[in-house]
Amino acid sequence: MVDEVPSPQNTYTVRFGAYEVRMSHWITEPAIIRVSNNQMIFDMPSTWSCDEARWIDDYTVELKTRLYPGREYCDLVLDLKAGTGKAVRGTYPFANSMKTPPKEFEGSLQEIYRWL
């Protein structure tokens, strides 16, 4: 994954901090930064790794993340202008296991951080 994914007008950027937790197991932690003052707007609790970051517009970003270790994922859509977002958290099922429905949460960026 690249080190940064800037928003279309470069108002924000998603920066990644990567570190190895085991041989060949890497965590790529995302942090959303306001470029004008280098202020962190949102990050995720430890060991959430970002597989994909995609900007919908200059203020809205979609993050596809997974928790290490484990089988949990969380898909987030964050509206940075409003300071709110939506998170869908679930578990990847094993081959013959029953699938548990994902949990959804909407709230402020701070509330989403606490919910994770």
C-alpha cells in the first residue's frame, strides 16, 4: 500500500503507518490528516489495518479495514466536513460456520473510534 492517499483537492490525506507484528504479517494503520495544518482528524485503535482507502469526494473517505489478529473487518464511510460517519463491523466466516450479521453504527468521529 502507498504511504498516503490524498483527497481530490488535497484538503485531507490518509497516511499509513506500517509495522511488522510477525514475520510477513504487517499492520497498516490509517490516520486521516487535514493537510493545511497537519492536524490528525481520525485514526483507529491499535491493530486495525487498512486494506483500501478511497475518496468519494474531497470530504468523504471510505476505509476497508480488518482487525489483527482475528477475523473481524470494519468498513467505514467518514464525512470529515460534518465530523460524522458510519461503520459496519463484522466477522469473516469460516468455511462451514454460520455467518453472524454485521453490526452498524453511526455517529461522530470520536464515537466511531470508541465503538471500534
